Amino acid sequence: MKGGEATAGDRPPLDATSGAARMSDMDPQRPDNHPDDPRQGADSPERVDQATPPIPVARPASRPAEPNAAPARPSAERHAPPTHPTGEPPVPVARPADEVASYAARPPVRPDRWWAPRPMSGGQALGDILLIVAVLIVPQVASALVQASIRSTPEPLSPGMVVLVNAIQWALVAGVAIYVTYRSGQPLSSIGLRRVNMVREAGTAVLAVLIIYAALITSAIAVAVLSGASTETMTGPTREITSLLGTPSIWTMIGIAATAGIFEEIVFRGFILTRLRVLAGGWPTAILIGSVLFAVPHVWQGVWAMVLVLPVSIILSVVFVWRRSLVPVIFAHFLFNFLQLLMMRALLESPQMQEMLGGGA
């Protein structure tokens, strides 16, 4: 050592532990480090003197792995976006602008008005009723005009064809009613087409049929006593049905009952009655007017049949409003019509009824 300065021979050699110090000394941002400075060479005394040994940092001991623990996922896998079960990422689907605009422009829904959750004006309700009436009447009027122009008596149809033509006509009217409901923006539940408990509604239908028969018997006795109707008048509906169908078979009775139970209820209770509620502003008036309209198509059975149909229609309408569903009234209408036809068939086979209808002595 000379003059208090250490020479190159007096310096200890650098080992591998001083690598960190060398890397820190190579930082060009430091004022004493510059790549063009000749003093920064590997053997420069200034570099060795200014080097600072690294400070050892103790690492925390890692926790022992649990025997049943799942292996840790890599960081990239932990932060990866969710994928589809098939392994492919979900593809976002953009909704068209016009669909978004039309959906946003829909009027608000009012759950308290289940018969018309979306706004419906009186003019729209009246137009719907007139449309259904036109679809119901125009084919019959056209058929009558064609037969009158031919001036010949057409051959009577077989009972099976009568049932088929009647079912097609009512199915067409019911289809128009469902389509108009859908196009007007009203849900199908507004006309009673919704999911229900079938067992409970079947029980409601049986109860409704019992009430209908009680009201029917009471009405028949009251009308017969007050009007003095004869036996011939009271058996008028039976004679009309017999002249058209004869003694109906079981399948004919099922077809007639099913057609009336399904399609007539969709048209009169589900569609027309709910529109009348919008026009009348209350259920009592709507039920009364709707029952009168329901009795009109039964005019071919005679005036007596129209009178007896009124209490039946009123009871079915009350059940529909009470349950807010077509299921119980369809069951009740089908069961009532089938039982009526079944009793009529049994009476037709008795000698007393045949004599009453003119078939006996």
C-alpha cells in the first residue's frame, strides 16, 4: 500500500457473489456509469472501489402442500375468460337495431288488466268483434245464397260430414281469433290460453257442470210453467238434432262435444268476452251481452234452445273470469254437451220419446 491507496495486487479477487453488484453498476442511468467512460472497464479500480455488495433478503418459507389439495393453476389460467362447455369461447350476438327499437317502443304491460295487459282502445275491441262475427257468418250466408241460386234441394250430408264441416268452420274462426290476439300485441294468456293445474281445473269443470244442470232444470220448469209451453215446443231442439244427425254414434257425439268445447270457448269466452270487457267497462255487462251473442248461433235448434243456452253461457263466463283460463270452461262445455247427447240418444231409443217425436203411433 502506497500513500493510503490500495493497489491492484492488494485487492481481493471478485467471486460469483458479486454478480448482482456488477449488474447494478452497469446501469447507464447512474451518473458514474457511462458506456463511453474508459474508467468503467472490468479492471477499473474506480468500478471495483465503488461496487456495493448485495444485501441478502430472506425469503419466507413456503407452506407445506396439503395431501388432498388441488394443484395450483398458472396465473394465466386463473385470469383466463370463461369458455363454453365445448371449449370454444361464447360468440356475442348483436340484436338488430330495428328489433331493439320495436321492443323498446312497446307499450307498458298492466298485470291488473289480465284480459288486456297492453293498451286496447274501444274501437280496436269493436273491430276485433266485428271481424270474428264476419268470419263466422259470411261462409254460412254465402252457402245459403249458392243453394238458393241453384234452386235444388241438396242431398243431406252424412252425420260424419256434418261434424267435419262444423269442426273446420269453428277451427277457422278460432284460428283467426288467436292470430288477431297475437298480432295486436296481447299475450295469449289474455284469452285464457295459459298453463294451469289440469287436475284442479278438471274439478272446477265438474262443479260447473253440476251448477249448469241445476240452473238448466230450474229454468226449464220456470219457462214451461210461465209460458205454458207444450211438449212439442220443449222437444223442439231434440227434433232438430235428430233430423240432422239421426241417432248419433259415440264418435259423432265426441266430435260434436269437442268442437263446441274447444273452438266455441276460444271464440266466445276467450276472445269476444274479453273485448266486450274493454267496451263495457265491467264484467256483468260484458257477460250478459256475451251470453246473448253465444245463444244466437243456436237459433237453428229453435227459440227454446236459445232460452236454455243463456244460463249455461252465464255460468261458463263466470267460471272463465274466476279462473282466468279456458281450460275449465272447455272441460265443462265438452262434458255438458256429451252428457246432453248421451241422454238424447237414450231417449230416442225409448218408445215414449219416439211417440213424442212423431216416430210412433
